[in-house]
Amino acid sequence: MTNEAILIAFALPLAATVTQVAHSTYKRLRNYAVARCVWRISNLIMAEEEPSDEEMRALRLRFPSDIMVDSVIFIAEKIYGYALYRLALIVEVCEIEYVLIYRIRHSKGAAKARLLSKLSAMSHTLIAEEAEAYIGEEDRNTRFCAMATLVSARPDRAIHYIAKFDEPITLLEAALLTQLMRRNGAPIAYTPLLISQNRNLQMLGIYLSGHFSIADAEPHLQRLIEEEDKEVAYLALQTLCSIRGNISTSQIKDALQQMASHQRFSFLLHAVQNCYSLRSCAPLLTTEERTLFAQQINSYKCRIVCN
């Protein structure tokens, strides 16, 4: 091996180490800058008097635009009500939304969806106008993030936007949309959602019923278990189990018979975790599943959960 080859062999691990250290240092410094920016914005939001334009513009002079964007999003996800109004003022005066809008217009695919998701944290009329331009995008994630941005910017029309979305949403997406609606003060009535014929609105209702343990939602969940949409039916069953509803009905037995084995197993575990007895679930299960149910009930972890 030549001297040059030996030097290269030693240099490569060294270069990798230096790169890793540099990246780690940059990340620490950036996190520190975001923390300082969050602290300064929080002080303006919590001040007794509304901050002046000069105080808000001082943030742009002190912090880079990308630090401002991440700080605003961090704060927006943790506040609501009047505090959001204060934050919207800071965003408007510092023109933070223009930073994201510029980047969105010059990005594609997953990057555009990610930036639109960040934009949804900024409740402002301007971002609604920008988001409307991407509702018809080919990429599904971009369309969803554009819709979420409209939900955030115009909470009074949130249900309309969600119902008109051209793709079925997941339970996670229903949770994200619900968070945006609640943060911006939009009224959410679970009953109209559960009885709706719109699949996306049904998903919102199912999420709300489980998240808030709404016992009165049981009759509507029992009905949704018979839906042709298998995902809606399955999630309605899981949610009914979460609120400790009656799972001995004929509808549930029929629904379980149509489910795949992994879904039946998931239901079994969910029933155990919610402290249903083997006696109440036995008519729904096969002999093998009853044995597994009893084993799960007697497990150490289950005793902790149920006690």
C-alpha cells in the first residue's frame, strides 16, 4: 500500500468525524437560537400591553427568517385564543408568512407539502389565498396540507373544506385537523359528524368520540360499525371499545366475522386493555381467540392497566 493510499485510509474516518461534529455543533447552536427566539416572542405575547411594531420588527433584525419560522410554529402548536391573535400580529408585522410562501412557490413534491404544513400554523387571510392555489395539486399530501392550511386560516369554514377534500383521510389526519380547529376556536359538534354521510366527517366524529371518551356517542358508533367502508367500521368498533360501550350486539359479531385476522387480534387486545371480561367477549371469539384473551387478561401488564 502506497503512502498516498494510507493517508486516504486515515483521512476518510477523520473527515466523517469532523462532519459529524460540525453537524452536531450546528444543530446545538440552531436549537439555542430557536430557544432564544421562542423566549422573546413569548414575552411579547404575554405582555400586558400589545407590543409595538418596533418591538416586533426587532425580532427580524435579531433572528434569521428560518429561526423565526420554526419558533412561530413551535409556539403556535402550544397556545390558543387571544394568544394566537398576538402571535398572528407578530407574523404579520415581521412578514414571516412571506418567507414560507416564497419557499412553497419554489418547491415541489414532499418539500412543498412539508412547507404547507408549516404554513397551516399561521392563521392569516393571506395564507388562505396562497393555500387555495394548491388544492388541485397532483400530489395527495400537498392537497391535504393545503386543505389543512385553509382549515387553520378559515376555521368557520373548516367542515366545508374537510367534507370537500377528494381523498379519504386517516384517523391521524383527523386528529391533526381537529387540533387546528380547536386551536382556532372553531365549534365542533360530534353528533352531526357521526351521522354525516361524508366519510371524512365520520372520521372526525370517531376521533372526537374516542379522544374525549364520549359515552353518548355509542348509538352512532354502533351504526357506523355496519358501514361498507371497512376502515370506518373498524375504527368505530375500536372507539366503541375505548368508551366501554356494549360490544355484545349482533352488529359487532357480524362486523368481526368480516374482519381480517390481524384486525380481530387488534380488537382482542383493545378489549383486554379496556378491561372487558372474557365472558362478555366470548360469543365474539373463536376457541383459539378465547384462549389468547384469557392469557392476555392474566398477563402482568394487563393487571397493571386494569387495576
